[in-house]
Amino acid sequence: MTCWISQKANMPVRQMRESSEQHLVIKPHLQNPMNGAKKVSRAVQNGKGPPPPPLPQEPHNQTSPHARNKGRRRSRGGRKCDQGDVLMRPIVTSGFGNGSTMCGEIEMGYPTSSKSLSFAPRPGYGQVGIKCIVKANHFFAELPDKDLNQYDVSITPEVSSKAVNRSIIAELVRLYKESDLGMRLPAYDGRKSLYTAGPLPFSWREFKIKVVDDEAGVNGPKREREYRVVIKFVARANLHHLGQFLAGKRADAPQEALQILDIVLRELSSKRFCPIGRSFFSPDIRTPQRLGEGLESWCGFYQSIRPTQMGLSLNIDMASAAFIEPLPVVEYVGQLLGKDILSRQLSDADRIKIKKALRGVKVEVTHRGSVRRKYRVSGLTSQPTRELVFPVDENSTMKSVVEYFQEMYGFTIKYTHLPCLQVGNQKKANYLPMEACKIVEGQRYTKRLNEKQITALLKVTCQRPRDRENDILRTIQHNAYDQDPYAKEFGIKISEKLASVEARILPAPWLKYHESGKEKNCLPQVGQWNMMNKKMINGMTVSRWACINFSRSVQDTVALTFCTELAQMCQVSGMEFNPEPVIPIYNAKPEHVEKALKHVYHVSTNKTKGKELELLLAVLPDNNGSLYGDLKRICETDLGLISQCCLTKHVFKITKQYLANVSLKINVKMGGRNTVLVDAVSCRIPLVSDIPTIIFGADVTHPENGEDSSPSIAAVVASQDWPEVTKYAGLVCAQAHRQELIQDLYKMWHDPVRGLVSGGMIRDLLISFRKATGQKPLRIIFYRDGVSEGQFYQVLLYELDAIRKACASLEPNYQPPVTFIVVQKRHHTRLFANNHRDRNSTDKSGNILPGTVVDSKICHPTEFDFYLCSHAGIQGTSRPAHYHVLWDENNFTADGIQSLTNNLCYTYARCTRSVSVVPPAYYAHLAAFRARFYMEPEMQENGSSGGGGGGGSKATRAGGECGVVKPLPALKENVKRVMFYC
């Protein structure tokens, strides 16, 4: 333990270089009681699999959780070490004191691949809370009793379009269903697989199929293309296996059978609607609403078959998406630019905007009567149409585009000042006049929406719970699965009733405030409370502050009044806040943000004789473009300034609620606490209060669609106080484009001076916890956000291994038990009140009450998951968070983890409401989002690779895929603990 104490005051700088040097000490004599004596997989030997829990051991004067739990370790949430296993102990650098090496033990004998790893089983069902009934948008699906057969489909020449593939197979079924296919009606995934209920009369057969090109028009010349289709038997899906899994008798889900059933139920909708991902859209479901700049919203529905405790379930939810309006291109461009283009010349900026918007969009020609050929736009000409000429024969005889369209089609181009669309490839590009083209219907807009478009789309998607429930029921009735020929063929029956589910409403936790306030303890009501008669439990002091005003419409007197009232609110709330700024309010233009910030910083520092500013208030215009991000980047990576931004509209219209919320943010940015759980300070939280416990949150944010090279950004935060578990510190790191695994959790590299060195975000935050509390964590709870179900195994294997190695690098045999929980918000399960008229069962918005938890019926058949709606709804339908405990060495009960998670949601520092996601995961998301501002402006604009490790990490190689990922600027030390409070 002495090595923890002797660490330097600052966190070690995290390096990002990989090291291939690893020394292994192999000790045979241990056996895995789960799997028997097995060889250690190559993944383990390469350091890619997580090690097992360590042997039970006694920390100094502490009861080891491993020793305490030795006799009751669950088979999937962890295991006991016994004789016969292989222990591999890499020699790692301690990173403490003089940097000498030590033998940190990483025991790597437990499951290391998705084939051998099992997730934590459900330990039972929760009992805490008031029981009630809720409805879920899950519909029971009766398991078919027919054999499901899979066939491989090969189409020659190869086709990249799913729609064309479907048309080919549809024609094949039309021609051969009653003969060669033996009356079977197959379901097709649009790519390589075909599925049937029962076998086809053959195991291999070749067909010749002719398909008419529908892009040639109604009355125009038909173009037929012939395709060679080979259908070959692959396998038969095991429905008995699926039945056992749904009954909880098998732990491994038969993904092939689930995939077949999902494709079968999607087959008819794929023909009726526009399929995008797992959703289907149509302008006929609800009238499209204009979003502006040539876009419109289409309504649709999401559909997915899911294994649940009640059996197979069809999850149906409403969906909305932005589509390009099927307008004549000239009209679309006019909307895009927001001006009359028919009589005006286009600027270079206009051309760039048009080119970006139309590239890749499919258009159809309108100048040839019924012949509606379709083309995909590849570019835009730099010259107006009237100047465009091209060779018409081998002698390079030139003809203008205007003449060509007049002579060939009798089409007169009116707007010759506009450029032409380029279609085809660069070597052989064709010109199409804008006015001769119309945008093809049904093209989803995948680029970034602007703020006005987002607001308009949210208005469409925002539905009160009762309205959403009714739309879902209408959808299930309209889809008429009982009449679906594919569902009938495969023997699938779908209920038309929402699933009724038993739920419980967990009690809100008591919150502790300062003894000097009138209200020392507070019990939130329906997920909300306020600061009236309360004082922050740890109010901080702000002695030196300044204000900078970037808004031209805000006069000095207005800004000063705002600052004065904010200072008073901070004082009333329990802070000590100097009412006078260090220097007078400084006015600056947004374009001079860097110069202005450095001026205020240096003038203030000189005025206080070298003492730095503690807080910078900034008044920003309501529409401030990149100003906010620039300000945060400069303050947090260059100057080390804690800043609080306020919009002009709030400065003019001051409300107590707004000032109270800002004061909460300022206090935590200064290092204070606003409130803590009464159970935390009373040491009554199970499996948290008994021994020093650290709670992590982690998330990865990815670049927006269309950005092909920008890095993904990972963030990890960790609690820095115990037993309060309220204050957090965070680190950020850029990594390879769209890489979901967090690469910088643990790193080893060879330093020319110090030798083998360890680092990484987990290690740094463990050290930080030790310095803040004086104790090392003896338990780890890790909330991981943003992981889809298909990535569960991969993320758990990689990141649990990194946690193990980070711990082992700090001290021999240091392996605190880990509970690893995935948090999901991007799912489509919605919970509705059983009776919308019962005011006692809903909040003001008509949503289910905060604290509603579900862990039965619609949850996983065997694994440890639950849905928790921890927040009160504001508008629309509340989305419960889905928590999935993948690994649990701390032996949480269902009540234990559900109550802890719900209670933590009341400790979010930025408001007096419970939040929808557990705060450490929420903070990690905010930190990752904030770190995008740290990239240099040119990187953000160009979408070029940027990033690295916040907190001073070196450049790292992006898995060999994208070369070197550039480092983010290092965060200043005083910022690491507050940057995610925004």
C-alpha cells in the first residue's frame, strides 16, 4: 500500500504507445470449476482476454470481499480459483516513486472468448417498491412448430442494391413457386440468405431470371436484364434450442433462429414501405411535415423480434426520420438556399452548398415524357449551363448542352445561368439540366440537421404517452400479421394486445443538505425538488472572478445586474461569493474570442498579484455558432480557467429558477457538493458503504454520418469521494474512427529511461481516488454507456481485461471485485400506465412515475437486466434506461443494484431533478461530447483525423486502420474534475 501513498501529487501523464514487451510467469496447479481443466486460449496469451478474479486475500485491516464471498461466488458473475488453472503474471511497472518494476499479478484463467464467456445470471427478482401494472410495447409472438431452413443465394452478375436483389427473387418466386419451389413461400434478406418453412425439393438449383429495368419508364422502351440465381441448402435452424432458451434452460441464444423469424416478419413490410435499418417509413402513415431547406419528416415504425421471459416478443415502436422532399431540383435548390435562384447568379458558396446537398442523391428526368430514367448525382458543373459544350463524335465536334437538349428532346432550357448536375462517374460524366430533373421519393437524409430542422422534427416525434400507445396499436392492426402470408407460411402468430407487465415503483432517496439551512433533509416528490430553504452541503468560495460579454445587445449595466443577482443566489444557496469582479466587465467580439480571453486572464492575474481567476462568467449571443466550443477549448486546454456561459436571453429575462440552476453548476465546478444521499453519509448503501467503492462511468461518442475520418472520443469518469459517491473526475481520449472499445483504459509502453511503464484512464482515476480519499478502492462498479447488444461480449472481454491489468499494475495481488453494467438508452421499449386516467399512476406529463422498474416478462430469459424509468417526464413519452449487468463479482441482488442505480440518479449535480441515466454514465457522455470542442478548429471543419488522450497522452496508433490518431490538447489539472459539468 505504501506505493499508492508515495505517488507524486499530479496524475501521471498517460502515454498512448503500445508495448509488445510482456514477461509471463506460468503457474500450473489451479483448476476452473466451471469449465474443467482447459488450455488457455490464444486470446489470453496475447493479453486480449480478461483475467479471472484473484485468489482470496486479506488487505491490511480490511475484510476482503473475495474472502467474504468465496463460498457464494456465482458461476457466471465470477468464480473461485481452485487447483489446476494457469496463472500468467505479466511483470509491469508500478509507476510509483522511482519507477522500479514489480510483479503485478494478472490472473488470466477465466473465459476469454464469446464462446466460453457467460454473462451474469439473474440472481432473482426485485421486491422493493410499490407493485403496479404497466403496459409495454411488446406483443407476444407464438413460437412456430415448423422446420426453418436456410439457403445460400448467389446472383450473377452481382448486384449491390437490396431492392434489385429483392425484385429478382420476387420474380423467381412468381415463376417457380408452384413448381420447382414446391409451393414454398420463402423469406429473403435482400443479400445472400433465403429462408423457408420446411425444405425445398432440392439442395442445389440454378435459375435464369429476367427482370425489367423499371427505371426505363412506363411507356418507354423496356430493358431486360438476365441474372443467374443459384440456391443452395446451408442449414436447418434448431427451434428446440430456441424453445429451451426462452424457457431459461439454456444460456446461449440461438441467433440464427431469431434472425430467420425477424426476417420473416419484415418481409411484407419491406415490400409495402421504405425499409431503413430496423424501421419502415412511408408518407402514407402520416402526412409528411416540412422541416425546411428541402427536407420533410416521414413517420414510420420500428419492428424487432426479441427473446423475453414471456417467450418471443415483437417490439413495435413509432419512428420518424428526415427525408429529402421529392421536389423538382430547381425548387429544392431554392428551398436549400432560401432565395430565388431563377433570376439570380449563384455564388461559389451557393455552388458548394448545392454540391454537398445533392451528391449521392437519386434524381429522375422529367423532359422525356413517360421515360423516367433515374440517375445518382455525382457532382455539379463549375460553369453555367449556357457555357457547357461536349464532343458528340469521334472528330471532337462540339455541341452545347442547350442545343443538344433542344435538338434531341425538343426541350428548351430556360435557366441557362444555373449549373448542370453531373451524373455517372468522373471519367464519363453526363450533364443534366437542373430543371429537367426531379428528386426521387423515399431517400432518407443522412447528413446533419440544423437547429431549426431538429426542432421541427422533434415537434413531429414528440407524442404524449396515450397518443403513442394508440399509434402503436393502430400500427399492429394495420400490419395485420394474422393475414401476413409470410407469417402464415412460417406459422408465426402475433398478439394484438400490449404486454401487461408487473412493475414496482422504487422510493425516492432522502437527500442531505447543509445543517445551516431550514431544510436539512429533503425527500423529492415525483422526481423533483427545489433549493428553497436549503443550502448546499459543501458550498465553495469564489473570491476572484471576472465577466466577459460577447453579446452586442447586452449593455454593461444589464450584464452587471445579472452578475450581481447571480452572486446573491450563490450566497443564498450556501456559497461564499465575492459580489465584486476582479476587473470591470469586458466587452469583446465573438471573432476575437482567444485574444479577449487571454486579455482578461492576464489583466486579472496582474490585478491580483499573480493569483489566478477562480471563475470566468461569459455572456454569449443566443446563436453563437462556434463561440461556445472555442471558449471552452481555450479555457480548459490553454488557460486552465473554469468558465460558466450564460445566453443573452437569460441575462435579459432573469428568473430565480435559472439562477439557482447556474449556482448549482458553479458550486460543483469549484469542487463543492450540492447534496448527497442520506444513506451514503449514514453508510447504509449495500455493497457501497461497507468498503471503499469507486463508481466508474464510460462512453464513446462517434463522428456524425458523413464524417469518414474524424476520431471517436472516449471518456471515463470515476467517483472521487467515499462514502458520498457524489464528486467525479474525468478523462477523455481520441481513438480510431468509430472504434467502440475504449483503447486507453490501460496502456503499457517502454520508456527509454524508466523502462516498462503503465498508464491509462482506469489507472489514473484509481490513483486519483486514493489521493482524494486516502484509501484504495476495494470494489469497482463500472457503468458502460453506448454499447449495442451485438458488442456485449467484445466490450466485456476487452474492457474488463483492461480494468484487471490497471489494478494489477498498481500493487501485487490488487484485484478488487468488479461489477460491469451496460446502460442503454437507444432501445425501443416504452412503458405506459395501465390506466391513463388514474392520476396517481402517472406524472404531470402522463408518463409512468419516476422509480418505475421492470425486471420480468419483457426482460431477458436468463440474464441480469432491468428497465428503470428514474426520471419524471417533461414532454413526449419517457424512455426507460435499460441496464444489463454483464459481470458481477460483488454479488448484487436485484434490489441492491436497482435501488443503487435509482438513488444515484438523484445525485446529478446540474439540476434538482432525478435524471434518466445513472450520473456517472451521463457525465461520461457529456465529457466525450465536450472533448469534440478540444479538437483544433481546422480538424473539425475538415473532418480530418484529430484527437488523442486528454490529460496529456501521446499519439496512439488507431489499430492499424487509420494511421496515427493525433492527440487532443492536454486538459489542465483543475479542469479534469469539472469539464463534464458544462
